[in-house]
Amino acid sequence: MGKDIYFHKKKKECNFLIKEKNKITKALQVVKSLSDKKVEEREIAGLLEAMKEHKLKNGFIITEDEEGEEIIDNCRITIIPIYKWLL
């Protein structure tokens, strides 16, 4: 499909970076649930670090069944259940 997939790891981690035509275009975290506050903080921190490094305004957290949206530091984080992501 012309896309490469990478992993981000610096101070924090981000599960997936999608590269299209020599540019990172998407950052995604995958986690079963964000119900544990520590897990939520860890996942958001890793996603934000990757988004800032690659100058992305939008990122995704894919969960089992949670949904929502947050704006943090002018970055939009969309929380989406896996079944919707796959559609």
C-alpha cells in the first residue's frame, strides 16, 4: 500500500508511526483500556512525544471499546474503539 510502519522510542514510546512518501503521517497507540489513570497518562505522553517530533496535529489511541477526543498542547488525540478503526 506504499506505507511503512515504524515504532517511536525516545523518552517515551509510541506503538506505530505510519510513513507515506518519505513523511510520517500518522501516530497511533494501541491499548486495551484507558480506565487506569497511569496507563492513560503513559499512552498519551508517548503519543504526544511522537506527534511533536514529527510535527503531527492529530494522533490516535485505539482501544477495545472506549471513545473520545482530547486536545492537549494544540494536538488532537482521537480515542477510537478497534471495531470503528477497522471499518
